[in-house]
Amino acid sequence: MNPQDPLAQLKDIHAPAAISAWPPAIGWWILAVLVCVGLGLAIYFAKKYWRQNHYRKVAATSLATAYQQYERDGNKHRYLEAYSQLLRRTALARHQRPLVAGLTGRQWLAFLDKTLGGNDFSQGVGKVITTAPYQPNQSVDIKPLHDLGTRWIKKHKAVLAKPTDQPPLPLGEGWGEGKKT
């Protein structure tokens, strides 16, 4: 080696250090936070949905059990009692107690119609539920009544109303709107 040769004095090229995976760039931190928030919200809303609609599954199962019992023993009176009680408990589970608890007769049927849409309770097969549980020997076709109850449990909607201290409204007036002046 010639000490006068400047090229001989150069050192070899050094490769840069390997790029470290840690700490990640700011974009990855933001993405991780967004994923965690998204998962948290998804879990929250899934649990909320499940809690809000679990009563429907329980009610549908109870109604199916009552119907199976009716098919085994043919006791219409027992089925109609269970049917009526189940609809009432289901309505209380979903709707405000002051709105539902005091309803009887035509008002109860009108409430069921309003929450389902249509008039299958007040003018159809469902109208028997106001008297049938109290009259043991009624001729009632159970299958259409059961189908109506199952449909109501699965499809009924909430009635948007504020509870009032007023008694339930007569059949012809709207629900939750108060008296019209």
C-alpha cells in the first residue's frame, strides 16, 4: 500500500443499521387506537342489542312451550291463560309500565294492534284474549292465535310515549299524545 495513495486510505462502505419495527410510526399508533375503539363500540352495541331483544327470545320460547303443552293435552283454557299472561309480561318488559299495566279489554287490544301494526287483535283472531282466559269453554282456533302471538313477539315496536298520571285513553284517541284540546 502506498501511503501517498488517498484511495487506499478510504474505509469500506458500512451498511446502515436494520430498520427497527419498534417503535412503530405514528400512523400505526393511530390505526391501533382506532381499531381498539371500533372493537369496543362493536362489543358495546352488540351487548346493548342483545339485552334489548333477549326478552323476545324468552317470550317466543315460552309461547312455543305453551303451544306444545296445548298440543299434548288439548287444554285450550290453560293455553289461553298462558298466552294472555305472556303477552302482558312481554309488553311490560319492553314498554313503560304506566302505559301498559292498566290496559284491559279494548284498550289492551288497541295497544297490541298499535305496536304490531294492523288490527289483528281488535278485529281479528286476537280479540278472544280479553274474554277467553275467563271463560273455560270457548271455541277458539288456537293455531291462528298462536301465529299472531308469535308474530307480535317478534315484530312489535315500541310506542313512543311519555308516562302520564292520566288513566289510559279511550279506544278512539291516540296513544301517548295526551288529551287533544
